[in-house]
Amino acid sequence: MEPETQNHDHQSPETSPSPKCCAKCGGPTTFPPPPKSLYSDISPPPNYRPVRAPAINLPPNNHSQAIILAPVPQSQKVPTITAPFEFQTPSKKIQSPDDIRHFIDSDTGKNFLGFVVALSESIRGHKISDPCHESQTINTIVSILNELLQWAEEIPPLQQSARYGNLAYRTWHSRLTDNSESLMLRFLPNELQAAVIEIVPYFNDSFGNSSRIDYGTGHETNFASWLYCLARMGVIKEEDYHAVVSRVFAKYLELMRKLQLVYCLEPAGSHGVWGLDDYHFLPFIFGSSQLIDHKYMKPKSIHNQDILDNFADEYMYLSCIAFVKKVKKGLFAEHSPLLDDISGVPNWNKVNSGLLKMYKAEVLEKVPIMQHFLFGSLIRWE
């Protein structure tokens, strides 16, 4: 491509004269061609490039390949504790990447992740409304979450100018901490009632932080940890897992969305457009498992508004997409590029296995999240 000779109107900015500059205005008379790696003769450079280019659908770092190549986490049975019990107030142990590696490689870390995988497998191919075994314990936990929902109705948000962090949330959270011990005693059998000292901190941290008025995947992981503790004590059993997801976790998700909207909780440690969601991760795992081998709905179906409108109540993944579209404006590919990329995956089985690997890498292996993780007699620091 030959350099193009330019005619000047003498309005160009002044530059130092040179053999290749206009004698009158000092502007260049020739320009080098654009690099061939950027443009071709068929596709010339645009006259205008926006200052804020659309989000590029690539992860913000280079470890995505490591996530792809990692093995898919497998489900594990949760070992139940036996008497004599030694319940204790759980404490934080993780402070560094070495501590993270110690936890991930330990039997405790592997078993906790295996529990999450087992929950995911329990809901595979099932709608939320499908009948399942519902024990008295499950029904009691759902009634507790319904009570917490009612508190959000009774404690209205305050009028304030700040966009995030309505101070009324602290009133809601204070009521939670005042009542959490009695709430646990509603379903714990007599021989396990001493466990309140250990499981209450997990429960209280499952709904956000009252000082920062925020919520994120670390708090969500606390809820999973609380459920894991109940499984360790045998309070919930494997036959309850389906109901744990479709009844308990679905109600928990409803509650957290209510709190997010009513009290404008700040996203805790949000990845911005590079996260699945500002607040949640687990419902994408459980929701993708629900849709494995579905005859009609594919990952690309999230772009069909009719499908979202008609099936969001039955499939957790679709409800997550519908909620994101409700609270975020603009093009989906720009505000949620990662979810948009996932919609191009050919089947839900690959989506589910990829999300499990990503949960391990992006949540359980991140110090800013796991530095708040608690260890006691049920989740041991080995």
C-alpha cells in the first residue's frame, strides 16, 4: 500500500519543517500506512473510535487456562461426627496464599468442595418445584428464612442520599444476631444443642456484613459452610440434599435478593464485569446442573426473553440471568461479558463442570475472600 500524498488547507498544527513537510504550514505531506495487523485494504481504519470501547470478552488475567486444564471437582460423602462432641467458637486461620494451599489440599478443604458438588448433583435435571424428600428439619430452616424475609418488610430502608449501604440494614442484622441462637435451637436435637456456639457465627456471616453493609461470595460461602456443618452433625442427610438446594438455598437466594434491593448492599469484593455476578456464585452452579440434558434449553437460551419470563421460577440459572438483567442496564455482553461468553458453551454439562472449577479457583483459592473463613471442630484447620 503506497503512502498517500495529502493536500492541505493550512489548518494543520504546526510542526518543525522537514523535507517531507509542507513548505507553507509545516504539516506532513505523507503518512505511513496503518499496520497490516490492525487493518486491511478491505477494512480500512474507522474515522472515529469511541473513548470507551466495548468490553472485550477475555478474562482479566492469564490463569484462565489453568482453570480450564484443572480437574473437575468430584462429590464426596460428608463424614458425620460422633460423641463426645467438642464444639468451639470458630476462628479465622487463613492469612496468606500458603494458608490457602494448605486448606485446599487438606481433607477438610476437599470434603467441603465435594459437599458443594454433591449438592449440585442432587438437583441435576430437576425443576425447583419438583417433589422431593422434605424432612422436618428442612421445613423448619425454610420457615426461619421466611421469618428473616418478613423482617425486611418490618424494617423499611431509611431515607438517605448514599446510593449503597442503607443504614436500616444494621437494624435488620442486629435483630438477626440477637435471635440467631434461638433460631438454631428450633431444629437442633437435644444432644446437639451445644453446637450453637459453633454454627451461629457461620449463620450470622451468611447474610452480609453489618459494618460495611455489603454482601458477596464469601458470605454465600458461609451459608454453604453452615449447611456443611449441619451435614457433619447429621442434622441434614444425603436424602435431604435435593431439598437443601430446591427449598433451602432457593429461599436463601430469594432472601438475599430482597436484602440487596431493600438495603442496597454494596457488592463485597466484586470483580465488576469480570465476575459472574456482583453477589452470587453457587446458584449458577446449581442452576446449570438443573439444566443438564434439557431437551430444549441450551446455554444460548439465556438470550431468549420469553424463556426467562416463563422458566426463571423453575431454574436457578435462568433466575440469576433475569435478575442481572433487571438490575443492570445496557447491552448484556457489555455489563456481563463472562455470562455472555458462557452462553456460547455447547452444553450445560460443560458449563457446570467449568463453574465448579471456577468456584474453586475464584472463591476458595482467593485470600481476600477466604481470610474470613472460619474453622472449628466441624470444619477443622488440620
